[in-house]
Amino acid sequence: MNGQKFFNTQGLWKGKRELQDLFSPLNEMESFIVYCGSGVTAAPLAVSLREANFPEVKLYVGSWSDWISNDRNPVHVIPDA
């Protein structure tokens, strides 16, 4: 998910309601592990999910390539909102 979606045109974080609307397709999910290459782009996603009242959000700094190297790790693909 493009990190720019979390910010308004002034470069400030979107409000709680806007973030809740953005993440509304995920309302059925109880917990999240977000990741990227180094944590730089995943960090705004983690903060935005928390701000939208998703309490179980973890940042996995190992990156996608590390995660998929273990066959026991679950993978769920969420289309870009």
C-alpha cells in the first residue's frame, strides 16, 4: 500500500475517520504484521492502522524476503486499497 495514502495534501496524517474508511476492507481482521524492505515504508502503515483503531499491529523489520524464506510463515495478500 502506498504510504502517501495516509497523508493529506498538506503532508499531515489523515484523520482517524479517513484512515478507518481507507482500511474498512480489513475490518474482519484482528491482527496485522506489516513489512517492507527496511521498515521505512511499513512504519507509516503500522501507525495508520493503530490510529484507525486496529490494536494488534506489529512491524516486521525482517522484510518480505526474510519472511518467505520460512515455509511455516503464513502469507495473506491484501490488494492495494
